[in-house]
Amino acid sequence: MADMADRFKWEGRWDQLKGRAKQMWGDLTDDDMDVAEGNMDELIGRIKERTGESVESIQRRLADVSGELRDRF
């Protein structure tokens, strides 16, 4: 049962993270987000491809957002 609860928490956070990523990087499309579904490395690669931003910068920004979301749950 705890695994199910953890999965739902992750899915909820992932949905919120996707929304925040689309706000921060307006070049992301719904297709980008669908392809990256649940895969942080894929999301980072998509953002880098669309924006040219460094991987380190993307990781820092996503870590900040992830921390904010984690603190809310």
C-alpha cells in the first residue's frame, strides 16, 4: 500500500514539475513533456535541445523546483 501512495505522490509531483518546467522554459511543447514522462534525464535533454541552456543550469533550476514541491507534500 505504501508503494501505491509513493507512486501517486511522485505522479502528482511530476505533473507539477512538468507545469513549472513549461512555465520556466516556454519553448517546451506538450509533446516534449509526453516523451519525457517520468524521466528526468529525458526532460533535461529536451530542455537543453530547445533552449541551448547548459545541463548544469537546467539541473539546478529543476532541483530548486523539486525541492519546493517536495516541501509542499
